[in-house]
Amino acid sequence: MELRHLLYFKTVAEELHFTKAATKLFISQPPLSRQIKELEEELEVQLFVRNNKRVMLTNAGKYFKAEVDALFARLEESKETVSKIHNGVSGELKIGYISSVYQSHLAEILKSMQQEFPYLKTSLFEVPTLTQIKELEEGRLDVGILRAPVLSEKLKVESLFFDPFVVVIPLTDQQFRTKEAFADFLKSSPFIFFNKDFAPQYNQKLVEICKRMGFTPDITHEANNVHSILQLVEAGLGVSILPSSLKKQYAQLKVAFVELNDIPVNTEVVLAYKESNQHPALAWFIGHYRESHGSNPSE
């Protein structure tokens, strides 16, 4: 059995007409019929039912068509992968990230990558987790820095670090002598947070933390990135609960970060990518980014 036999079969199965299939394949009809007959003899099955009016697939033919379609699809994917491997060093690496992850590591890795791959273009996209998952699955991103869970069978996920939460409040001289007093303060404060549809898992974490403190948060203001949330807190419009790793990144803002030592709720930051993606710069990026967080997991 040769690839041309499968191509001939696939074309006839799609056209269900030998003359039309032969025209599409740029061959005459008798040789095409002969090739299909040889294929049936080799498989020892009948793939088509033929009469003077129509051509139909048998049940065996229908099954074989599905298998052949999958084989050709895999072949096309392999051709695309080979092309990406060939052009990867001078191509583009598309990296997705979320605003709530401290990006100093990313900047350092990209500097080193520029030296390693001087002709490579790196493109950064600030994209929420749910959107990143879809774009990674569809190949519009090569790798994503996002938060678990990543519920996709198409992606490989590698843990980077676990990030505890802190309460963020406007900078104030107000003192909270007890946990109860602090909880009462938060209960009466408007909350600033991500939209529930934008970051559903994140929203659930916020509600869980507040429930453990004895109240339901009043989410008055919503934003779609961390910087906007922190600016609103700094302006005195409310409070928020965000990952602890952001403290260093936004140390210049006039806000206070209050630890939640007694509430062991955290979020996991992960890398996600398609294992079939053979971009040569991808493996380099994953290894170095993972290593940078392994040596400084709290940053």
C-alpha cells in the first residue's frame, strides 16, 4: 500500500464519483478504478458499492475514510511542524501572560533569549487564563504563563510556584488590633476585583477567603488587569485581595499589603504549551523560565 493509493481512495470517497475524482487527480478514470481495486484486494474488503447511477461507501469504507482523513491531517500537521522547526530560529515566539504575575523573570529571560536567538522575534500578549487556554490549543500562542486550573487535554502544564494571597488596602495610619477588627473593616469596605466572567477561578478564591473571614465581599468596582485594580485601591476607592508575589512589583504605590497567614488559600502559577510544538526556541524558553522560578519561587 502506497500513499497514492490512500490519496486516490480519499478523493473518490469525497467525490463519490470516479470520473470527477479522476479529473481532480489529473489521471484518467480506468487507472483510478484499477488502483482502488488493488487497494480493496490488499485490504480484502469492499470499500465502495458501484452501479451505473451512483457510488457509495460500504461500512468498511466509511471507517477507512475516517482513518485516512486522520492520517492526512496528521501528515499536514507534520509538514507544518517541519516548516516551523526550519524557520524557528528566525521566526516568532508568541508568549501569553497574565497581569497578576510578577514579570521581572520574564524580562530577564527575554534578554538572554535575544542573545541566544538574535534573529528571533518575541511577541508578548497580556491575556486572561481562559483566553490563553483557547489560543494555546489553536496555536495562536506558543506558550502561556497563567494560573491553574488549566482544563485542557491538548496542553502540557508545568507548575512554577504557589502564590498566597494578601489583602491590599489604601495606605493608612489606621491600626487593626485584632483579626476581628480587620475583618469588620473589610466587611464594610467596597471591593475592587476582576470581573467574574473574566477570571472565574480567581473570583472564587476571593469569595472563599472572605467567607473564611466571615463575610461576603461587596465587589463595587471591576477591572481587567492588576495595575488598574491597584490604582483604584491607591485612590481610596476600595480594597482588594491579590497574589502576594505582586508586592515587589508595585512597591512604589501608596497601598499596604496585609498578610493572610491564617488562611492557607493560594493560587498556582503554571506554564502551558502544546507538547507537539517543536519550535526550537520554545524548549529553551520553558527550561530557563522554569529554572528562574525554581531558584526564586517567592518572587
